[in-house]
Amino acid sequence: MEDSPIGTSVITVSALDQDSILDWNHFFFSIESGNTNLSFAVDPLSGVISVNSPLDRELWAVYNLTVTATDNGSPPATGTTAVIVTIGDVNDNSPELTLTEAQVKENQPQGTIVAKLNASDSDLPPNQGPFTYWLVNPSTDRAFSLTPDGVLFTTKCQNGGTCIPTQDGYYCHCVPGFEGRLWSQWSTLRGAQLWL
């Protein structure tokens, strides 16, 4: 996992030697290649491969380590094997909104859709959504509402009224005699924030 502490054991490699001299069956292990950022270390005597530096799956998801075992023979003989380490994902990245500004003209009817928010996340499922949206700092006059799935729409009626989501969209009802309109000439959503 990408949040594994330094020193966490990953796997143990071992070796066999067909030579008859028992003393030659002691091995020295090393990582020959594939160890990007020195992310792993191998104990030269036990063959235990452990985490050596912080891992980040979004930067490097798979390591293909070439591990060498060298015996005590004279002359020494070596053998190699490939150790593939796949880094597991943790929820260590915050979602980012792909749209952070929207505009709506004045005199639009209540329930006018202003924007459909989307977000991206570098983590893997299930750590990358689905996302739930809400307004962290809604306008003081409650001119807008945001659905949990990211639809931003106008809700302001000058003298009251309600706006509710339905299967066919948003139904807005203002008190009789008023056609729901926004107070300002332009209303702008800036710096939208997404919270999980």
C-alpha cells in the first residue's frame, strides 16, 4: 500500500544451490535494477524486501525489481529473479472540481440550471467517487441550490416560493403574480469547494 511505513516487509526471496558443498549454499541478496527512487531495500542475508522510502501509487504504480542472489562459491555464482511489486491505492488525493466558475443572466426563471459540476480524482475506485456536492458558503440570499450530484440551479423568488427537484427537472413555484427572477444582474459562482 502507498501509505506503508518505511521498514514494512513486502516479500522474502530465497535461493537454492545444486552444488554439493554446503558452505556454498549461503547467499548474498541485492536489488540489481528496477528500484526507482530506491523505494525498496533487501536484507542481504535474509532476503526480506522492505519499503525503503515513501510510496506514491499516483507517481509509480508498479515496480519490476531484478533481485540477484550470489553464493559463497569460488568463484561466486549468481542467479536472478524478477519481483513485481504492485502498489495498492489509498484515498490520499482530494477531488478537484473541473468547473469553478459559472454565470447566469438576470431575469432567468427559477430552476434555471446554471452548471453541472464535475470532479476528478487521481485515486482508484472506490476512492475516486461517486462524489457528493454541496455549497460550503451559499449566498446570503439563497439564490442558488446545489443537488448532491452536482447540478447548480437558481432558487430565488423575490417574495418567497419553493423549488424542488422532480424526475423531469426542477419545479419552482413562486407566490402568484411573480415570475421568479434573480436579484442581481449577473450572479457568479466562484471558488466552488467540494467536500467528501
